[in-house]
Amino acid sequence: MAEKPRSKSASPKSSKEGGTTTKVSSSKPKEVSPSKPKEAGSSSGITVYYAHPGAAEAVIHSLKIGCIEFKESQIDRNELQKKYGSKGVAMVVGGRAYTKDIPCLRYIGKLKNNWGYPKDAFTAAIVDDLLEEIKKIKGDILGAEHLGDKAAVIDRRQQIQDEGLSEFLEKIETKVSKVGKGTVFADGPGILDCEVAALVSWLLKGNITGISKDILGDFNNVSRVHYELMRHDKIRRNQAKTKAGDA
């Protein structure tokens, strides 16, 4: 009668290597969970450098309203340009530098669950378009200075005022009027409000050759954006701390 084959043992297999017996486990390797990545858009270690406070006004106000911790430092314009390639503002985040105010604002607005920048793609595109308009207007006004001749500078800036600047202010006036609370959008203030308020601050100084000192006279709602932002609790609180520190 034929002998029945023996059943295979469930015990671990063994292999001989160099005369030494090594047991080989048949169990599956233990899965290692990947470490949780750091949240995108971390606000860790933000420092804002600027040659003059006006250049960083919108950036600093956005950081304050967004409740984002940061440090600020005013440095010489030549040093700012040599170190960061910027003539106005540089925001350093974890060793990386943003040297344009609008990218800085977009970055800040996307922190804290998009506190100041729309999650909706269509609204975000509108905000981007308006930010770019402000950038162009400021660039055109400043660029006219290179014409040299005072009469030429005045003519160019009056053209900018009558066309691009007035059209933009009218656009913002309409939006703020519809919202009815001194912000461009109903869920404001956001980064756009901070940039509009910074533009108003500049115009209110009344010292831009060729731009009327009364340019904001017909745009009460635009002026209100500046008024409401400057009386925002986070802005007033920080201003009070600064004054107390200077005393």
C-alpha cells in the first residue's frame, strides 16, 4: 500500500547561509504610516522688509487682519534691492522671499483657510483682475516721473487720472455701494480691501504731481473702504501698541 505524502508544515521556512541556519518569516511586513506632511501655506517665520512704510501698507494690514504672526523691519532701499532685488517690499517666509506686493497679498490671503482670498475660482479671478488694475495704475503714475520734464509728467498723470484711475475708482465705488458696509465684497475685508485702502492712503496725501488732490471727492464709498479698514479692531489695536511703545 502506497504511503500517503506528509502534509507541509506551517512553520517558518529556513535557509542555510554559510553554515548558519536562518529562519525566514512568512508573515507580511508591517506597514509604516507615512508622517503627516506640514500644512501647505504655513505662515511660519514671516518677516516683512520695506524701504518705506507705504510700500508695505497693504501687506502689513493683511497680516494683522488675518491674525498672522509676523515681524517687520524698515531697511535702506539700496540694501533691500541688493539683498532681495526689490525696491519696495520683500516678504520672507521660511527662507523664501516674495518681492512683489500682489504675490505677497495672495499668499497671505490663502492662509488660515483662505481668510482673505476667495475660494470660489470665479470670484478669485475678479479679485486678481482688480489687484492687477491697481498695480498697473500705480506703475503708470510712478513711471511718468521718468519723463523728466515737469509739464510732460503732469500731462501724462492727468491722462492716467482721467482714464485708468477714475475708471477704476468708479468700479470700486459701485461694488462697495452694493455691499453697503465699506468692503468690496460682502465677506470682506480681505486682501483687496487692504490694497484699495493703501491706494487711498497714497491719494489722500495729495502730493502726487499731476493727480488732483480732490480725486476722491466723488468716490465716497472708496474712501469708506479706507475708513473702515483703519478702524478695524486688529489695525487699531496694533496702532495703539506702537504708540505705547514709542511713548
